[in-house]
Amino acid sequence: MDWTRLPHDQLLDVSIKDLGLTLETSPLQARLEELHAELARRSISFRPYAWLSIEWFTPDDATGFAIPFYLAHPRLVRLERTQMLEVEGATREGCMKIMRHEAAHALDNAYGLRRMRRWREVFGRAGEPYRSSYTPDPNSRAFVQHLDYWYAQSHPLEDFAETFAVWLRPGSRWRKRYEGWAALDKLRFVHELMGSVGRAGPRRTTRRREEPLARVRMTLREYYDQKKGIYASEGTPAFNGQLRHSFPRGEDSRANAPRLAPFLRKHRARLVRQVAAATGQHRYLLDHVVREMTLRAREEGLRLPRGEQDALLDSAILLTSLSSQFVFGGHPRYHR
């Protein structure tokens, strides 16, 4: 069966394990080799392995990491974009950013870095539980900025992984970029640490592959239903109070004020595009939140209290706030 030629609706009924994908025959192999070359240029002897699975993650104690299967074929990249409105890691730059992050977790597992006293002094206790939510400070200079959502602030292990990724990236000029930041001390520590342990062989090596594609029996349709369900079930905070604060009910607004629901439908794509560009938020989640806002606005009979430009600004601010409640409420974008 040549699934690459199937229309979207038929392709969705194909089992993931039956796609016959391998990392070695995909464009991802070149990305992994590029990552290995970056490590070699930094005189690090460790080389993480990788495999295809359903998402990005590094299992505890593994010295390799998983890459989502849809990045292994252009047809699946197109399907992912159709289903989720964007594709994390589809570009070379985006893929390498996440690979560097995951390589840091694998390297930590290989060398037991988190057990070093100085590591704990710099980044904190690795055994600290992952919080169900975190509220980052976008203006903080104590953390590097690498992946979206100020991810370094979520946990000490992510702080290390993000710092390592910034340090590893060729041409990052991290000394100048973070001059005057408290995060510069973390980067200097990583620089010194890699100089001392990088040339040595890892203390631990594994070849374990968690959730390899050969064991993933769900169809693509089931996969995307599950993936969208995460956003739909967890991504609906208490809309009504915030909506009513910004947009009054019909009886509380000026006479003949335009209804909010048609306004949101009209500007849905624009709002999603603008807020995604400003925040780095996932487009599917933003689209879901706008649709939920539209439904609630219709049910509540909400109106525009001011002109269209003011309403666009208010809507964008509200969309950012509502979607952030989800992001910082525990959605696992990059798994450990």
C-alpha cells in the first residue's frame, strides 16, 4: 500500500505501525548527524541515539531520545499541519533546537550530571517534582530563552537542558547575548562542566527505545483525536468571567452594539496568527480557544463595547490570557 498517495481522510485510517517509517531513511538522520557534529566540535565524546515515536521525549535513565514520527516524511508533515495547524520541528532550525534540548537530557542521564553538588547549586534539585503548572516571568534574566513559553523556568532539569542547548548552538554568541544576565553564570558553568567531562566516556549507555513505532497500533485518526482531545479537555479554562469583563451582555452595552460572536468568527484566523506570532503558542490551541470564545459569546449574548480596532486588541489580550492558563497549567510539550 502506497499511503503517501492517499487523500487525508483515507490516510487517517492507516495504523501508525504500518507506515513503515525508519529514522535512518528519513531526513531526520541528517539532523541527528548534524547534532553529533555539533557535539564533536565542542569536544564532547557522547553521541545520543534517537528513534521514532509519537512525540519528543527522553525517558528517565535513557541516553537517547524519541522524535515524533510525522517529521520522518513530507506527507505526514502536511497531514500534521492540516490536523494541528502547525508542525513543531518541521524546519531545520526548529528541529535542531529541540534536538539540542533532548540531547542535554540524554547527556545528563549518561554522565549523572544532576548528582554533582555544583550542578545542584547552579540549577537546583533535580528531584523536585514537576509542578502541574508554572507561571514564568517573561522578564527574568535568571534563565536562558530557547524553547517557547520560557521553558527553562519550569524545572531544574529543563533549566539545564535549555542552558546546554543555548551553549551548544553554533554561533550563539552566548557571552554577548546574555551579558549582564544571571543566566550567564549558568552558561559559564555548562562551558566549564563540558570541558571537564565531555572528553570522558559516559558512565552509562543504553539502547532502550520507549514506545517505538512498531508497537503503536493506533491509527492516525485515533492519534489526532487523542492529541486534539488534550487541548479540548484541558484547554477550556473559566471563560465566562473574563469574557464578560471585556465584553458586556446585550442589555449592558450601548444600543445596537455589534455582537461579539460574529466578530470573532470573522477575525478568527487573524487573531490566531497574531497571537501565535507574539507568544509562540500552538496554533491549534489558539484556534480551539477562539472557537470556545465564540460559542460562549453567542450563548451569553455578548457585544462589542467599543470600536472594531479596540475589540481586536481586547480579543487578542483575552486570547493570550485564556490560552496561557492552559500552557502554564501543565500541558506537557516537551517530555522528560
